[in-house]
Amino acid sequence: MTLLRMPISTSWLILALIFVKGILFVLLLPPWQGPDEPTRFEAAALVSESPFWPPAYGQDPALQGRIVSSMRQFQAWKFYDRKEPPPSVSTLSEANLPSGASILYEPAAAYLPFSVLIRWIPSENLLGRLYAGRFLSLLMHMACVILLYQLAGAMLPSRSSEIPRHLLVLFYGLHPQLSFLAASLHADNLGFLLSLGALLLVVRAALCFRDGSRTAAGWVFLLTLLALAGISLYLLRKMIVLLPFVSLSVPLIFWPRWKRQGTMEAVSGFLLLFLAVIVSAALLLYHYPELLGWRLLSNPHLAKVEEFAHLDWQVWARYGLILFTTFWMALGSLVYKLSPGWLSFLALSLGVVFLGCFGAVWNFLRRKTNGQAFAIPCLWLHGLWFFWIFLSVLIAYGPHRPNPEGRYLLSAMPSIAVLWLSGLSGWQWLERNSDGLFGVRFWAAVSLLLCWSVFFQYLIPIFYLS
């Protein structure tokens, strides 16, 4: 028998490894050192003081003072590499925070899961509430890992794909920056869960319509996907990227069915479903303009095309380097990053993976994948999701903005893992006398080594031995 389409012993071992790693990150990461954690905690605490429904930001003038006092106790500014504010300062707006004064522009519903948990803890127990929110983030991360197991099993169902499925989960679960975010009270963890759910529903719906005998199940998955997109937009403004993704995923989902039915049915079906998605999006934006990103789209801080046209190659090179560096790890307000040795190795690996993706496409076209590589529609799907996430990051946090961060790309982490694995598998033609999985096994070992390095060369020395 198998669990989550993987052998029980191996799947439970990997789940246990990622969970224990998460527990250690939660406990070892000092309070207020997660990305934007002081302001994210403020938002969750304010929502917990409001009525359960509809969620709204409550009022607690003394809350910021307690947060700032706790930050002084744990020397938060030392690791931000910023000057600690004078004792008279008791508000986050004057506390010299890396993230700015407040995160209250996010919909209050984004912090509803955290508020449901922390409202049971006395408001005076600030650290108890903080660590409760962190453990909820970790549980969301573990839910993402389980969904990724399901996604890997759907895309790589053959028994010969067991090792690639292992790597897919290890790449995601042991990624350094994602691990730090999963150990912090942060609404983005909810966004990661919603994004992975949407990806899984698209793949499940496409597989059902491809078989032809499970059309009813395919419609259930598709309608669930549309409902999830609506819920996601209500919870997080940045999930507006689901609208173009869902719309452009329609051809992938329905192509096998349309191919069997003929051209007219294909065109009419596509137009009807595309119209349904657009109408649904328009209604949601009309009724909830502030929550669903209308203000985001008209934000004066967003980039304009003419701004990009006047940037020289040095600006773009610097921007790409910052994104790459902070995508892997950036602690203490982007102060602590991986060593040049690690970054050079990862950059070289990125080049190998990029070239390998072309090999993966070539292998698939020649039918030389022996069931261990992703089909082209799957690569198209994940390439599409990565494109939309990258485009949204470029517009909102491009070279025109100070201090861009690679962690904004983590919403595309499942797709990045799939594309990375495809790039490694694309070199299997070099291994004529083996199963073609040397690169996959090698990167699994790299993921474990990188996780060990983050613990013993960065996390513990920086926060406890400095």
C-alpha cells in the first residue's frame, strides 16, 4: 500500500524531516525576526479583537507599545542592522522597521485564521500569541507539502517516478527562505496554500477531461477551482494573479475534450467558460474593489512601461542579482545572505537547469522520458504560473522600487520546483548505462546539505553566537 502515492516509509520520513525542521525554525528564530513579523502580528492581533464575522481591524492603542517593548527585550534592531529607536518611541510608525509602519492595507480576512487561534490566548501573553501564529503558519506549510505530494503523484504517476517525486517535495520543503517564512506569522503562508490548491485543481481537472470517462469529476474540480479563486481574492489582494492564470488554463483543461468533439464545440466551450471567468472576476471586483486589488491596480507605486524602457543593463543586472540572492535566503532585513560560495554554486546550477529544460522538451518529443519526466502540458502550466508571478513581482517590486526581495517569487515555488526537476531530468541522455536520475539524486543531497548549512552556519551563529 502507498500513502499519498509514495511508499509509506519514505513519505512519512520526508514529512517528519520537514516537520521537525519547521519546529526547529519556529523555536530558534528569535521573536520579531520573521519577514514583516511585527506588523503582521499587529494585524492578526487587531483582527482577533474584532467580532468573528465580518473580520475587521479592531482598536488597541497599547498594542504597538507592547510590541515595541518586546522588540527591545529581544534586541530586534541588532539583527535588522538598524539603530534602535529612543525609549520614548512606542509606535511602529516611529520604530525604524524594515517593513515600514503597518500592514493594515491587507484585507482583514487574510488574518482571520491567525485571529481564530490567538483570540483564545490572553492579549497580555504577547509571545504566546506570536508562537501560536507561527505554529499555524507551520501547519499551513505542512498542508502545502501534502498537496505537493498529491500534485507530484498526479503529474508523475508511474512507479519509476518515485525518486523525482521525492526531490520535488524536498526541494520545496527544505528551501531556506520558504522555511523561514513558514516559521513566521505571515499571511503569505495562506497564499501559498491557496496557490498550490489552485494548481492541483487545474491538473486534476485536466486529467479527468483527458480520460473522457471522468467528465463529471472534472467539472467538480473546475467549479471548485473557480470557487477557490473567488475565496483567494477575498482573502489576499495579491491572489488577483489567479484570474489570468485560471483563464489561460482553460485550454489545457478542455483541449482533450474539444479535440474529440470538434472545432465548433471547442470554440463555443472555450468562449463560454472564458466569459464565465471574466464575468465572475468583474462581479467580484465590482462588489469588493478595496479587497480584490482595484486599489492595487491603480497604485501609483506600480511600475509603468516607460519606466522600464529607460533602465540600463546595469540596473537590470543588479535587480536580477538581488532577486536571485534573496530568493534563496535573506535574514535580518536582507542583511544575512548565503555565502558567495553557495550563491556561485546555485547560479551555476540554475544555468545547468535552464539548459536541461530544453533537453526535457527534446526528450519528450522523442518519447525518451521513460515515465520519469513531466509531460509538455504540465511544463506549460507551471511555466505559465511562474510567468504570472514573476510579472506581478516585476510590476509591483521592480527595479523602480528600493530593496526588491526574491521572497515575493515564493508563490511560484511549486512551479519552480517542477521546472527545476525537469531541467535536471533533461540531462538523462548523458547517462546511457543508468536510470538517468543521477542529477535528481545529487540535488536531493544538495537540498539536505543546504538545510544543514543554514542551521549551523547561519541561523544559530547569527542569532545565538554573535
